[in-house]
Amino acid sequence: MRGQSVAAIPRAMQMPDAKTPLKIGTRGSPLALAQAREARSRLIAAHGLDEDACEIVVIKTSGDDRALIAADRPLKEIGNKGLFTKEIEEALLAGAIDIAVHSMKDMPVDQPAPLVLDCYLPREDVRDAFVSRSVARIADLPEGAVVGSSSLRRRAQVANLRPDLRLVEFRGNVQTRLRKLDDGLAAATFLAMAGLNRLGMAAVAQSAIAPEVMLPAVAQGAIGIERRADDGRAEALLAAIHDVATGARLAAERAFLATLDGSCETPIAGLAELDGDTIWLRGEILRPDGSEVIRGERRSAVADGAEAGADLARALLARGGPGFFDWRGRS
């Protein structure tokens, strides 16, 4: 933590209160609201604010369109990661909200120039959760079982581990996906342990999948808080709740993703971990059908994490060769 406190807020800037609350923008899903409440609680505790000094503002995004979710169309057909952030960032730019709370794995690596993303809350469990009503692990699924996932990364990893399984599109929030399992649309699916923990639903997972088996998405388990670059009050308020370790890890992971030009159309996984003054980054790229996976890792000084991430990405791209992500086999 940076440890900045109320005393660091410039006197000329009014502290949030009931009349001029800090407006926190978020999506309206149960998980998004849980994340916004965590950010709100940390701000209140860090600055000794009254409960009504921070107001949560729900903003509907394109990714919340029920028609799109019900259609179970691949994300690449209806947009990209910006589906979950575009309207929130527009509200931030317009001044309708002061800060925006995001799941970092949903955040594009490119941001609108007037916005800054430099506050991260302490990272939760990075692992994927295996969710099933019948078996405990991927290995226990019967041959030919149906597995649902909207994540191209997870689908490619599962296809690599178990090419006999039948993979189907599986969209929606945690509650929607669990209903689909109950309706028999699939034998298993995957969620993020971080989200289940934040919802108090960890028991939903049959098991947590070790990164050695299924490397998580870049920035999985991390919450980021975005602000306008010229908003000094928001900058000072957020500085007090920024987690330095999470920021260092995400700098490496997101540099890795940016160099790969990652989007929801490319199966990419990456995880950075800290060991004292050293950062250990693991990354992998996969063919969309799971037929090939290329892995690598880098260790560097924490300060050089972003450079290490970019270097690892270039190395994996060189090994994969031109068109590695363009293979269009099994869907």
C-alpha cells in the first residue's frame, strides 16, 4: 500500500461527503457490485469518510444485454472486451461518475487518453474454478461430455487437456451459468475463484485448478479503479488504497498481453508472481482448437516486469510463427 491518508488530500480539494459524494461507476451484476462495494469500503476506511460519502452508480453496458447473453454467441461475434467497459468509460469522461471499478481481466490494454488506470486493490485467488454437478475434476469427466465456456482461453486449454470433450458457448454471469448447468446444458463449466470468493460462493467450485494445469487469464482476480487524468482529488483518494504488489504483477502481465495484441479472439494466459525483489512471469499462447500450446517464462527485477512481459510475448510469437492464432479448426 502507498499509505497515503486524508492528510495527503490537497486542502483546496473538498473531501467527499453526503452533499458531494464520490460517484463510483460499475456494472450491475452481483459480482460487479461486490467489487464496487469493496472499493467503497476501502476508501471509507482509508480516509475516515462517512458511509454516504461514496455513492455507487450502476451503468448498463453492452455486455449486460440479455439478448446477447441468451444467444450464447461467441464474444468475438458481438464485440470484444470493450463490451463491458465502453459505457462506463463514457460516463467517466462525461463527468457523470468520478471513478470506475473494473474486473481487470475485462479491461482492454488500450485506454482512452484522458483516462488513467493506476489503482489496484489487493489481488484475490487467481485460479480457475471447475464447476460441475457430477464430477470433481476435468479428468473425471466422461468421454464426450459437454463443457460450456465463453472464454476462448479456457476452451483452448480444455481442448488441449481433453480433446475428446465437446465444447459449447456458455455466456452469462455466475448465477446464469449455474442455472444452465442445472438445466443440463453442460456437464461442467469454469468460473474464476476470485469472483466466487467475493460473492461468498466458494463452495460452488468442485475444485480450484492449479496454474500448472490451467494458467489463468491475464489480470484474473484483480480489481482496477479508473479515473480521469486531470482529477487530482480522485488521484489522491485512490493513492491510499492502491496495492503496489498487484500493480507490479499486472504491469508485467498486461505488457505481455499488449505485445501479443491480445483480445477475446486470441487464447492467451499469463500470471506474474512476486518473490522478494524478483518477478516470475509465466505465459502461454494456444491455437484456438487447443492442438498446440507454446509456453515460456521470465524472471526479472520487479521494476523490469513490463519489459520482461513484452520480451516473453515476443519470444512466444517467434516460436509460434505467422498466423499462429489464425488456425480455424474445431469451433
